[in-house]
Amino acid sequence: MGSSPEPVETSSFLSLTGALATSIKGHRIQPEHTKSLPTFYRNLEEALDTKRASDSFYATLPTGGPDHAGSVDFSSGDVMSMARNPEHRKEFLAELATHPEFALGTTSTRLMDGNYSYIEKAEADIAAFHGVEAGLIVHSGFEANVVIWTTIPKQGDVIVYDDSVHASTNDGIRQSMATDRVAFPHNDVDAFRGTLRDILATRPLVRQGKRSVLVAVESIYSMEGDICPLQELLDASQDVFQDHQGGIQFVVDEAHSGGWIGPGGRGLVCELGLEKEIAVVMHTFGKATGAAGAIILGSKSIRDTAINFGRPIMFSTAPTFPFVAAITSGCKVLSTKDHDRQRIQDMSRLFFELLTSHELWETAKSKGILRVPLADGWEDRVVNTHLLAIFTRPKSFWWMYYHLLSAGYRTFPASYPAVPPGQSRLRVIIHAHNTEEQVEGFVDAIYAWVQEMLDIEAGTATGTVTKAAKEVYDLMRREQVTGFGIV
Ligand SMILES: Cc1ncc(COP(=O)(O)O)c(C=O)c1O
């Protein structure tokens, strides 16, 4: 019998039974015996080992998300605190009660026996709420983007997209019939204008009005937290395409603005009064609405196109009644929550105020220990979103994450492939359920870490790594894994 491993002292949030330990264990490169597995499984494990070796192995975490005992949520997508909202639950149960004969399953696609009047009414109501002609509910935002980009652009059309669009838009574009695709630098209106001029000059079919340009943007970018300059992009497109009316159309993904921005949470397009200008708007229900699924909004032609050419619509069982009932009840409750929308803005402003007025802010910035792009000009911004990204030096990225986790603050450590290689960051989400004390505590915890980093650099600290990082590294040694910032 081997000797039992020495106990490791950890803070409660870095425990051996917690989510972090599960991740760490998942990163253990497979032992020698996997070499004798049948070829099929050996190949799977070899592919997984390349993820393990690059700190990017994912495991589902039973203790992750809201069950992460006692930690403060600056991570989940439950922006408007709707996922566990008792009002939402009550409305959902009322929807079920008023339709006591509802079917649990749809058993077929929308185009066969799977369609039903309740889903059509929900689509019509949501479309009316957003001031558009038609809507099509699908199982997820990912599916919606794949359907949009594989059905709407036709051969010869040109797709222009912000280089920070979500993976689902990238996947949809990659599968699109329109093989002419041009990315423009994130939120850069001048570059966008230049791209359009170039397209008009070099694509005769577009110039002749025989083919269209389709633009992919998001209202709020999930890994940056900044807002799309939609009006400016639209103005630029109208400038360049003034003699080619209708030759350029926008598709706006409102995954992070739906339910949160604008009166009633209608999203950015409605907030700017652009309902009639934007061809396709996509809202998801898995974040602010506290349900799941998505809706593709636009004209009847758009809906018909999605139904007639969208393979996930044609070949997949329709969304069920309880699924749509959760969307209906979520939308109903969410539309009454202007107070919470304002609160999130206030919390976001409080965060920036505390962050930028701290005595260590300038030092931390100048030494590259902290970089928060949205902290620039936060006072003058009309809307500060609920999303923001915190960068540090690449080598210290995991240390910052461990430190905050150890102090009880949950953030999302976004690394490749969620963001481009070398651009890891902590993605922070401020929710309606976050209190002022939590925001203050969070900023205090960030600066406690900055101070530790400064002490280490000055040689006045006891060790050469931060305390939380040391705890994690002890855990890793015990689990015999490397990675996660161990260089
Ligand atoms: C911008 C954006 N679009 C689409 C999606 C996919 O939505 P869903 O989670 O409903 O599949 C996400 C999910 O995070 C997103 O951030």
C-alpha cells in the first residue's frame, strides 16, 4: 500500500471536491494504459490529451453555476435573475394550468405534425412586441444563427461580419452558400465603411443590384461587453450603398441585450427605433429571460426562408409546449422589470467608479497588472453594460482567477477557443441579484490581488506566486497535473 497523500490546506472555494478540483483532475494526461485501448477510444483520448495539455479541457461541473456553494455570482448568464425568479415560476405554472391538455412532446417537426397554435401565438406576440412582421422560435440561439446564415445569404451574396461575432454565427457563416465572406475589425466603423466601398468596387453583381451584402453584428459582444455602434454602421452602409437601396441588409444578434436593454427589454434595435431598417433580429431566451431557446425575427419572407431551407427546422422535432410556456412566462415577467435594468446599470457604474478611483488603479494599469478596456470613458457612456472583461498579464491570468475564486467571487475565465489565442480574460457579468456590498467586495478582492502582485515584484512577499495560486499549484501537484498557468 502506498502512503496516503498529505492533506492540502485550501480555501473553501478551492477545495478538492469543488468545481476547480474537477477541472484540475480533468487535465490529467491519460495514463500509459490508455495506449492499449481499442484504436477508436485511443484516438479519442489522444485528441482529448491535446486539450488537456493546453489548459482547455472542459468538464461538466456538478458544483458549477448557481450551485457553487456560497460564492458570489459574477459569472452566470442569469443577468436579470429570472432563472429562479418565483414570479417567473408562478407565471410558467399558470401557463400550464390554463392549457391542462398540453402535450409534453411535439413528436414531429414544425412542418409535419409538430406545429401547434400555442407556439404560433407566442411567435406572433413576440414579433408584435418587437415591432416586426413574423417570428420563428427555435431550440437555441446557436441553432438560430446556423439557420439564419445557412438559409438567408444566397450564392453570390457577400457576408460582412464583425470579427468578434459568436461561434454560432461563425459556424453558420462557414456553412453558408455565400462563400464570399469578409471580416471587419471589431466595432470599427471606418474599417467597415472601407470594406463596403471595396466590395462595391470589386463585386460587379452587387454593384448591378443582382446580389446582396449581409452584415453580421451583435448588440453587445459577449467577450468584450461593448455595444455595437449599430446606428453608425447603418449610416455608413447607407452612405456607401445609397444608389443601391436594399442591396445591403443587417442581421443583429441580441443574445446579450434582449431582456436587458431598452424599455421592456426589447433590445438595441428597438431602443434605437431601427425595427424597420434591420432585416433580421435574433433574440435568445437562455440568458436574461431565464428560459431557453431563441426567436428569429423579421419579415414573413425571412420566416418562410428559414422554414423552407433551414435543415434544423425541417429535420428536427419542434420545440415543446413547456419549452415555449417558459419563454412566454419569462417574456411576460421580464417586460415589467425596468427597475432591475436600471439597477444593473447603477451596479455597473459603481463597479467602474470604485475600480478607477482606487489608489492602485494607475499603478496597476501602468504595470499591465490590470487592463479593463471598458473603464475608459465609463462616466460619459450613456449605457454601461452588464458585461465586462478584465485582462492582466497573460502569465498571471489564472492567478487572478484563482484569487477571486478563493475570495468567493465567481467569474468566467475566458480562454481559447472562447477568445482568440493569447487574449485570455476574466469575463464578468453584473446581475440584478448582485448587491452594492458584493460589487464593493469584488473590487476590494481585485485590489488585494494587485497588492499581492506588487509585493511579489518588490520582493516584499513571502513567496513568488500569489497565495491562491500556491494553493492551486499544491492541488495540482497532488493530482499530478500541469497546465492552468504553471509554466
Ligand atoms: C452572442 C451569442 N449568440 C448566440 C448564442 C447562443 O445562444 P444559445 O445559448 O441560446 O444557444 C450565445 C450564447 O452564449 C451568444 O453569446
